[in-house]
Amino acid sequence: MLAAELRAVPWAVPGAIAVLIIASVSSGYLSRRLDVAWGAAFWLVVSLGAIVVATLTPGIDAGAGRQRFASFSFDSGAWQRLTSLNAISLNVLLFMPLAGLAVAGPRRVRLALTLVAVALVLPVAIEWTQWLFPQLGRTGFQLTIALMNTLGVLIGAVFGLFIRTWIGPMGARPNHPAAQTTAAIVSR
């Protein structure tokens, strides 16, 4: 089943290579600009890049003259499909790292909230982009997919909040209070 999902994204390998190069080059700047650790900046770029490659690169039906399609009804069977590896569960998993890193990465809470807000808007923006550009060979706007992506953002944000609460922000420096709290917890 996973092989079929990966075949639907023919640009996955070149996209992954491009994302890794972009993340390597931009992480130093982003870590300084966002005041996060280099690793947190790197994985933020990688997770956002993975979302772009998986959702906005041309699919296998690209340029096939597809019509615009929009489905504003929720597929109630989506909840059952979350228990196995398929398109629905992959959509949830795809957005979890971005939101988790958005919450756990920055030292400043305001920046973390801004990044989570962007992550919450991203699923709908992607679905509308797929609808606006049927040449990408994507399915168009699907409410079920947008909601599953948003579920991934929410689950990732909860995991990120757990990490931030128990370990501290990933951008914390050794003399930062969050890092000192973490050191006190670990030394017990």
C-alpha cells in the first residue's frame, strides 16, 4: 500500500534531495533568525519541504487535462482508515513533525504560536492550491484531507507541547532557564 502512495508522487526523490540541500543551506540563517537550535531549524525546513513535495509537486496525472474538483463533505470512513498505513494516515503523519517542531523548537512562545497558526492554515491553503491548479494532477479540494492534515497539526502540537513542557524548548541555550530545568530533571 505504501508503494502505491509513493508512486503517486513521482517527484519524491528529487524533491527530497532538493529539500535536504535547501535545509542544509538555510538552517544556519533560520536558526539565528528564529532563535532556535540549528537542528530544530533544519528539521523545520525538512518537514515543511516534505509537505510541499508530497502535496504540491506534479502527480502521476499531471497535465492530463483534469477538471477542478471540490468535495466539501467529510468521509466518515476516514476515522477507520487511520489505523492502517494508507493515504489518510500518511496525511496525518505528514503534518505532525512540522507542528511538533513549531511548538517545541522556539524559545519564544509568541513565535511558537505564530508557527502553529501557519501550520493550521497550511492544509487548507494546500487543498485550495490543488484545486486552483488542476495541472498538478492532484485531486483538488477535499475537506476530508484538509481535516486529516489539520488533525496531524493538532497531534504534532500536543507532542511538541509535551516536549517543551518536560524537556524545554529545543532552542534553549545552556544558561537558559528551560535548559537548567531540564538539567535538574535529568539529574534526578
